[in-house]
Amino acid sequence: MVVAGKDKGQVGTVSKVYRKENRLLVEGLNLVKKHVKRSGDNPGGIITMEAPIHYSNVNLVDPVTGAATRARTRFLDDGTKVRYTVGRNASGSIVPKPDVAATRTKPRKADAGSRDTGWEHATANTYAPAPENRGFFGGAGAGAARSFASSALR
């Protein structure tokens, strides 16, 4: 549901997401006129097309109340991650993700790169606790600290 702009209050389906620009393309909303120059196969003229809307001007629709609401995520008892509605007009019901959002367009990179840390280095124990009462400067106690301070002043 669009919450701000010339199409405020109208409901549509998100057809494309521009992540770098934080914008959404909503079907049938935010229509603009574009002047197209004539080319070989295009006759040219003025066409009507959809323009992207900033994500802050769009909210999810609560499936029970039909009002614009915000969504948060939580884990169910079986471990699945779900979205649920929150806010003044929210029912707290679960909002299912569309099937298109479940599939990845680019697969995740599974192989290790040249700058990745190998498992043998990541699991190696590199911390050895120091013995007790070594003092601040690593000596046997306060006497070592005094001798270090006196040698530094010379």
C-alpha cells in the first residue's frame, strides 16, 4: 500500500526492487508520461510507464485488517523465520513471503577466496593466558615497574 505521494492509499504488487537506490516498482501505480523519440522500429510519441517509488512511501498490507502496517521478523517454535505485522492497525498475523522472494537470482559463492582464512588457522589456539602477578610491565611485581620507570627517566 502506498502511504505517501499522488497514489496514496492505493494497493499494488511489487514487480521489481532496486536495492541500490532503495526504490520499488509497483504494478499500475506511480504512472508517468515519457516522451520517446522515433527510431527504426519505434514510432515514438508519448507513452505512459511506471516509475519507481521510494521504499519509505510503501508499507505492507495486513492480511486480516487490510491496513498499512510495519513488519518484524521472529522465529517460530520449529525454527522457521517469519514476518508478522506490528503497529496501530496491525493484527499480529504472519505475512507470508512471495514465492519469487524465496529464490535467489545469484547463487552464493561457496568456494574460498584468496583472502579467506582457512579452517586450520581459524581453529588454532593463539591465546595463552599469562601467569598471575606479573604486574603491569611484565615483571615480577611493583619492583619491576619502579626499575622500568627509573631506567626510562635516565
